[in-house]
Amino acid sequence: MKTLLIAAVLAAASPSLTLAQTTAAPAPQAPAQTAPTVPPGPAATGMPVLPPATEAADCGGLLRSPAFCVTAQLDQIGALADAYTEHLGTLNWLAADGDDNRIIFVRRRDGGGCDGLQMVAFYDESKPAEATAPGYLGFAVIPGDVCSSGPASPVAGTLPQ
């Protein structure tokens, strides 16, 4: 979980951040989803821009959900993700779950419950995945109390296993 690998499964794996279609050909229609969906959370605010990244206000035009994004060369994204993981650790965020392209962070609230934050790694799959191509990290808040397992939790049952 330390190093994020950029892979094509991001769109299917992220309940709050979703890749926009990057190919000209229409994608096959997926069957209707029966599981509850979670509305996208707001973009994470107050995130620093760590070197060697620069802010990418539009997230490269690749996300349909609000997020705070940074960009760097694709070959720098893994180390940059590690730097953000370390930075978030200093702010009491714990890496709780994730996959190759996403890390879910949780932090206890003073009054009980937990806040959630996700960091996703992605790039424009319609272009060659060259070392110097732009890669992105997106940060978004996960709405609700991510520590609650009751029926009122908007994220209950939505994280992939």
C-alpha cells in the first residue's frame, strides 16, 4: 500500500472519484448497479502542494467528481504518494484501506466517529504511459462517519474488499 501503482481499474474501484471517459469509442454499458451509491464528497481543502508536484486545479480534466489534485511526472507519482502519506500521518491520518491506486485515510474526531479522506492516483489512459507523462494525485473527503457501521452511514458497504 506504500506505493501507488497506476492501473486502468481506478474508475471501477473509486466510489467518490471517478475517471471521465478518455477514449473516443463508446464504452459498453454496464448493468445497472443495485448497491447503494455514495454521492461524491467535496474536494479536500488545506492540502499542501509537495515537491515536485504542482497544483492541477482541473485534475487534468480526467475526474467528474470534486477533488484537490496535484500533478507530477508519472515516474514521480509513487514517491509523491509516499510523501503525502507521510505528511498525512503527521496530521493523525491513518492509512486504513486501499488498493493499487487508492488509499483510504481515517482520523478520529474529537467528539467520536471518524473523518475519511481518499487519495487516488491516475493518468490519462488515452495517451502513452511514458515516464515524463503527467500523472495525478487526487484528494477528496469521504462524506459521513467512516467508522460507523450502522445503516445511517453513507459509506457502509461501499469500500471494495
